[in-house]
Amino acid sequence: MTQTLYEFWTAAAGPGPLEWIAVLTGFACVWLAARESLWNFPVALVSCALYIVVYYRAGLYSDSLLQIMFIALSLYGWYEWLYGGRSKTELPVSRTRRWEWLATLAFVGVFTAGFGYYLSTRTDAALPHWDSFTTAGSLAAQFLLMRKRLENWWLWIVVDLIYVPILWYKQLYPTSVLYALYLGLAVYGYWEWRKSMNKEQVALRNPA
């Protein structure tokens, strides 16, 4: 039993501190985003850079590529949160528009089918279609988060539910646990953003 526990811990800890640092910065990033803190963006840049390596080593090539997209979206989101509101003011929380939902669903469907097929026929990727679906869902959710759309948290909940077993299957145990924690943070983020949006709407209806 002792040997079994030791082997499990060794596998979970990984060959080095890289995944653990990525986990800690990833958790901090999502928590800061849920709090509407601009600090989530520099922390995200560090976490994503580390996960490029972590996912590539695990054969999750789509998720490795996803981190590069996250870096670009984080830079875009940093600017949007600061100057995306009216007259270059701070961007408020708002609802997702109908065209954004339609574009999101179309993107997720096309990307999952197309990139999943490519991965399954041209690479040795593990779980190519599931990997592609979580990648597409994450990109869609991240885009909505960059625009401060409240419903981005709904998409993150769906994506996180799928990521947890995939990452555990790939023996990325710390990251699998991280995504389980992300579920709680996504619920917390939705709750906090909804309160923020309601306060903003009250302030607009009742200007001082």
C-alpha cells in the first residue's frame, strides 16, 4: 500500500515543478478573472506559456496550440478591459448577444469536426475529437470573457467538466484537479459578474 501511494504521488507530482507552477498560476489567473482584476492577464501569460510545454509533452497538441491563442486573446482582453467601454472607459459586464451565440456554436462545431479529423488522421494525438472540442469551447469561452460577457462562465463549466476526466486519463493529475477547482471558480465567477452587472444597470437607471 505504501509503495502504491508513493507511486501515485510521484506520478502526480510529475518529473519536475513545471506542471505545478502552471497549475498554481492557472488557478490564480481564473480567481483574479472572477474578481474582475486586471492582474489576471499577466498571470495568464505565464500560465499559458508553461502549459504549451506541459500539453505538448502529454500529446495533447490541440491544447498546446490553444495556449498560444490564449496568449493572444489575453493581450487583446487586457486592452479591452481597460478601454473597451464607452469613450475608452473600463469595459462593464454585459450579456452575450445573439450573433455571438450563433458565431460561437458555429465555430465550436466546425473546429471540432475539422481539426478533430486532422488530428486523428495526421498525428498521434490522444482523444483527437474530444481534444478539439475542449479547445474550441475554451477559445469561445475565452473570447466571451475578453468581452466581459457574463455567459462565458457557462461555457467554462461545460469545458471544465470534460477536461477533468481527459487530463486524469492522460495522467496529468495536478492539472485534472485544477480543472475540478475551475468548476467552482466558474460558478463563483458567474455569481460575482452577475452582481457587478446588476449594480452597473442600477447605476445607469439612477445616475447620481
